Amino acid sequence: MYSQKKYQTSLGDIMTFSNDNLSCIKIAWFLVFLNSEKKHNMAIDNYILVEGFKHLKYNPVIYTANEMMERSKNYFELMHKRRSVREFSDKEIPIEIIQNIIKTAATAPSGANKQPWTFCVVKNAEIKRKIRLAAEEEERKSYDERMSETWLEDLKKLGTDANKPFLEKAPYLIVVFKRPFEVDANGNKHQNYYVNESVGLACGILISAIHNAGLVTLTHTPSPMRFLEKILDRPKNERAFLLLPVGYGAAEMYVPDICRKSLDEVVKMY
Ligand SMILES: Cc1cc2nc3c(=O)[nH]c(=O)nc-3n(C[C@H](O)[C@H](O)[C@H](O)COP(=O)(O)O)c2cc1C
């Protein structure tokens, strides 16, 4: 599908332009460039130009059917053990682990590759306290006034209330912001695309990376979450999306006894 668009690299092609000294100098520089590309392990054959834009040759890892069976089963078993946790230990975690987790989340696909997310990591006790107090204030209003009877009924089995001590106890809070638009150096706005879908995907990968590392988290939404933008002094193009305490679970902790839907309930084959 990309035929005829591949960059022409043969010396013959270049030589057709070489009818003066200036061209010879240009060729010399081009050959130096080609050589340096090779030195950086970017052999020229590893990409093509499509409408002038570089497309890299992609070599995904290939597994046998048996290996795929094993890997898909193992990954399911790992993820099936994930639970939302609301009781945390304050045991320290090396920041590099949090950085690796966020790097993993930031591999998510995004609309037109705009990567419309910012992950704020909060370790500072004073800021965590401010977040806890503001979150509890919103949650109190939600439990007392905003949530419908049905919603409150649905929450009963989870045993949640407006108190959120884990927002101070967990060693880290990751606050995910979505960026509906970008602002350039001249102050002009540029829309991002499929922002909720993109940031939702990044958060899914974030949660799976946290679990894979052996840590626990809670997907927390003490809405409205504008207080997070104020406390963390975020720019005007960022909106709070999720608040995730991250850490080890408490020495003894309990999670609601709830079930996941069966495959038959969630899949329709065509
Ligand atoms: C978008 C979203 C928002 C959530 N908000 C909260 C929340 O504010 N507080 C809370 O305790 N749990 C919250 N949860 C966690 C859910 O209650 C939990 O995922 C669900 O009960 C299933 O449990 P599991 O995560 O252990 O499988 C939220 C989950 C999602 C996906």
C-alpha cells in the first residue's frame, strides 16, 4: 500500500542532481547523514516515507499458538486478582516504581496521538491532607444530597461512605488530568480528539501496571473534582479525571464480596 513512496537512496538517484559544486557538497553531507543514521542503528531500510512522513518498520513479537494460550491465560489470572482497595499501608514505595507505572500508562493509544493526559504524583503530606479534606467535603454533599436513592442502594454492598482516610495514608496519590485542548505559545487553542476515550484507556493501563507491580489502588471520583485543579494549580486546559491512591494494602484488609459477569454475559459472537 505504500508502494512508490519509499525514499530513494541509491547513489545514481542522487548523482542526477550533481551538476555543480554545490550539489557535490550537498551529496557529501547527505552521505554523512546516511552514515550517522546507520551508526544510530537506524538503517535507512527500516523506514519508508508516506506523504513525506516517516513510517518505521514494526516487528511485533510473534508467539506460537501454545505460547499465546499460556500468556493470555496468565494475564487473565493476574488481572482477575485485581481489586479496588480502600485500606492502605503507609509503607514507602521507591519513586522509580511509580515512574515506571506512569510510563506504562502513557503508552496508551490516543486520538490522533495527542496524548491528552497529565499524571500528577502527590507525596507531600500537606497537599494530601488538603486533597482529603476537599474530597470528603464533596463526598459528604454527594452522600447527603446529590446521589439518588437507587445509587445509594447500589453503593451499600461496597460499604463506602464520605470518609477517605486512604487519601492521606497511601504513600502516593496519582491525580490524572485530561487535556481537552492545548494552548500554543501564541495563546491559540487546539482541540484534542476522543479525550475521554484516550484518558480512560491510559487509566486502564495505569491500573493494570499498578496491579502488575504488586501494589493496590482505588479508582476514586470524589465529584465534582474541580478542587484538584485548584489544589494542584493546574493550567486552564486540564480537568481532573481520576484520583488514585497507590500503595501497599493494609496488613489486614477486606474487599466487598462481589462477582464479575461471566463470559457469556459480556460477549456476543457474530
Ligand atoms: C469510573 C469509576 C469511578 C469509581 N469511583 C469510586 C469512588 O469514588 N469511590 C470508591 O470507593 N470506588 C469507586 N470506584 C470503584 C468501584 O466501586 C469498583 O471498581 C467496583 O465496585 C468493582 O470492584 P473491583 O474494582 O474490586 O473489581 C470507581 C470505579 C470506576 C470505574
